[in-house]
Amino acid sequence: MYVIIVYDVNVERVNQVKKFLRRYLTWIQNSVFEGELSEADLEEVKLGLSDIIDGSEDMVVIYRLPSNRSLKKDVLGIDKSCSSEII
Amino acid sequence: MYVIIVYDVNVERVNQVKKFLRRYLTWIQNSVFEGELSEADLEEVKLGLSDIIDGSEDMVVIYRLPSNRSLKKDVLGIDKSCSSEII
């Protein structure tokens, strides 16, 4: 399946979330990742994120699609995912 | 069509982008909106955003789908889009 993950987490945990998601997905911009995931990987991602975030103040949204065939993407402004980035 | 818009813009412009997108879409979390848009509205949104953002440092990604029928959504943590929110 294809997933887009967006997160709004406390600054104390933001780098941990980013570092974790990099193992599975492509970084798009601040707090956004996307990519292909298997069902098993999705479960791993959900469990991993649940361990990192504080459910009382952080939020993660996982959008899932069967594939990215019908997904179109427009970028306005600078495409940050193309530039090198250090975490 | 159904759209998900994510943005990573300078703090100086973030409220302007948020206020503008609220006219068309539903706020989901920090820097994320989604909802149904006509082709005409999408063009208006693109033009409006292009006027607000600084293309040399801001980035907006518009994900487009024919509909939200195949789109599934999981929320981990607190669902901020359900709480009242003042801008």
C-alpha cells in the first residue's frame, strides 16, 4: 500500500519520530513522510510511533491508499525533499 | 476531487496560509488540511497560496485523488481536528 504520514508532535520528540520514519519512508518536508509499505511494515510503524509519541499531546495521521496510481502531487515553492538534509 | 494539503512555511506566513486554506478545506493538524475541492477551487487555492508563500523558502504539497473512497485514515494520539481551535 501507499502511505502519507503527517505528524504534529512536541519538539522534544520530533527528531525521534523523524529518525524512526526515515527507516521506512521518504521524507517530503517538515513533519511529512510518504512511500510504499507492506501491511507488516505498517504495523511496525504504528507500534514504533505509539512507543515514541505522547498520546495526550501528540498526533500522527496515517493516510493509506491501495497504491499511488491515482495519487497526483503538486509542489508549490521550493521542493525540500530534493535537497540534502541533515537531521 | 479530494485533496490533502501540507505546508512548511516560514512562521511569518503560517497564519496567513492557515486562514486562507480554512476557506476551502478542513484543518486536520498543524500544517495539514484536507477536503473535497472542485477543479476551479483547486486553481483558486493554488493561485492564493502562490501569492502568500515565498517560493524561495516555503513549500506546499498538494496531494490530489479522484475521491476519498480508497483513502483510509488512522490517527495515533490525540485527534486535534476534533477539538475547538482558535487562530
